[in-house]
Amino acid sequence: MINMWEQIRMNRRRSVVLVILMAIVLMVLGYAIAEGSQPGAGPFGVLIAMGVWLVMSLVAYFQGDNILLAVSGAREIEKKDHPRLFNVIEEMQIASGLPKMPRVFIIDDMALNAFAAGRKTDKAVVAVTAGLLGKLNRDQLQGVVAHEMSHIVNRDVLLMTIVGVTIGSIVLISELFLRGFRFGGRGAHSRRYQSSRGGGGGGNIMIVVAIVLAILAPIVAQFVYLAISRRREYLADASAAVLTRYPEGLAGALQIIGGDPTPMARATKATAPMYISNPFEKPGVRALNLTSTHPPIAERIRILRGMAGAASFHAYDDALKKVRDKKAGVVPRSALQADQALPIRPPHTDDAPDPRMRMREAGDLVRQMNQFAFIACPCGIKIKIPPDYARPIAVCPRCQRKHPIPTATAK
């Protein structure tokens, strides 16, 4: 676990540096906008900007995971609801050294995706879509879970929450100023500034500075955020390959996820960076651009499949350099120095449910979450009763037996 703890320390240092730099940008933006709107109001603008940031940070820190779960429509399940998923998560909890089992959530969506949330390792959650459960075998599911657990262990969730909130504050303040400027008129701002300063061109200069900062600050901050988001995906892929000792598991999962055309019903641009794959990226997209929240899936797959015979950070970094044709990798140097090469294990051969059974399990779990009632008929068929079924009796379509309707248990 030396590599994991090194990544934690690195993310903590990066968090501090990013918060300081973005806080400076936010304060400069607040000062310029306030001073451009009303001479002498610069210090007050700094206070307003930091107040907005503080309120948003507190909300995100204490309620960010709950907000994300609510927006995605995720619902918590227990081990009896899906033992295979819980077994995989328990395996990865032990392998990653997490002190506590994450809470497990299912997203009622047939698209293929997953995310992790939680500001602390003992308050973490892992959420997967029903479609993911239905399509992936055990090794592939383990690869996805290991990727998400790596985000928790590496403190990526906290890092992206802090950076995302700061960017949100910058965007909010910039947008309010630009809207006010458009609707209030440049002339009103300039006359107000010049009348306070006794005339001159200083007002025009300050207004121009405020406009330039209001336009550029959100763009620059967003590029920083996206670059960090892409880097953390590479590192989580590397960590997942080490945790599972089977890079092909995650590679196979990403190949299936990348080829799935099903759109996520409740994903937003704000939540997209939290998923293992960008829910708005079209299948087959290969090019990396500055506005991408994730590296191209095809590239991630090639890197994982290029790990030459070993499940190690060295193998991942070497494969990444070859695929991206770059000299620099993504794994910290000190982590590479402490790295141990582990042989890649063979695939699991005890994956019980076949693909049709996995889809049936996932479908029944979603129905259970939506308060369907289930009747096991002696003829072997399972009758599924929707919650709005009004009749007191259900007839088996195979043997024509009549069954009284049980009361569905609310989830």
C-alpha cells in the first residue's frame, strides 16, 4: 500500500496548492469586478467572492455526496439484494486497505457507468448502474469497482469537490457580472466610475480589466479542472490494475462501456467528471481534446492491455508512455521507486451467472427498488407484479395457477 499512500500525500499537496491558486484567482476576480462596478469597492468584492466560495464549499463538503446520489437517482442496497456485487466490493476493500466497507448504491439506469463519492474513506459510497451489473462479468465488474475504490483511497473525490466548488464560484461571480454589464450597459458603469473618480480614463481601463478577467478566469479554471480530472482517471486505472492484478478486467469493462450507445437519463455536465466514463461521450470517440473530462476510452484500453506481463505501476507507466508517445508518465516517482511487480493472475473461472442471468438479476433488482412484488410459482416461473397492479389475484402465464398478491416491501 506504499504506492497508494504516496498518491494520497500527493493529492493532499495538490489540493492545498490548487485551493490557494484558485482562491487567489477568485479574490482578484472579485476585486476587479467590484472595483470596475463601483470605485473603492474592491475589498468588499473580495469579501463577497470568498463568502460565496465558503458557503458553496461547506455545502459541497457536508452534502456533496448526498447531492450527487440524489441527482443520479441512486438508491442504497444491502448484501442480500445483490451478493455478487457486495462480494466484489468487499474484495477490493480488503485489497485497497480501506478501513470501512463503502455503502453500495444502484442507479436505476440501463446505461453502463459507475462513480464513487464521499469526502472521507470511512464515509465512502460506490454507485453502479443496473445496466453495468447486467452486462459485465465478475472480472470486468471487479475492474470497475477497483477503479472507483482507487478514487476513494487516493482522495480524488475530495480533491475534485474542492476544485469543482472553486470553479463554480468563479463561474457564478463572472456570470453575474457579465449579465449585469450586458443589461445595465457599459455606459452606466463607465459614468459611475468616472463620476466617483472625477473623470478620466481609469474607469474604462478598470471595466475592461474586469470584463477580461470575468471571461478568461472561468475558461482557464475549467481547463485546469479538466486536466486534473483526466490525470486522476489514468491513476485510478493504474491503481485498479494493481489491486485486481488483472488489467484485462478493467480493459474489457471499458471496451463494453465505450461501445454502449445507451444515454444516461439523469447525468449532468456537473456530475459527468465523477463517472468512470463520460456519459455524454459518443461511442467510438478516440480523440483527446482540452474539453474532455476523461481520456479517450480506446487509449485507456490500449494502455491497460499494453502492461507487459506484470500488474504494477511501472508496467502501467511504461505502457502509457508508449501509447501516448510521451516521455513523462503519470505515476509519482517515489511511488515507482517503491513499486513491486506482481504477476498478472488468470481470469476467474467461477463467474456463475451467464449473460442472460446477469441481465435478469439486474432487472429484478431494479424492479425490487421500484416496489414490484414477486411470486415464485411452483411451475418454476417468477411472476413480477408492478406496484400499480389493482387486482387481488395474479394468474401464472405458464400453468394458470392463481396467486394472491403479496404486499411489496418498499426499498
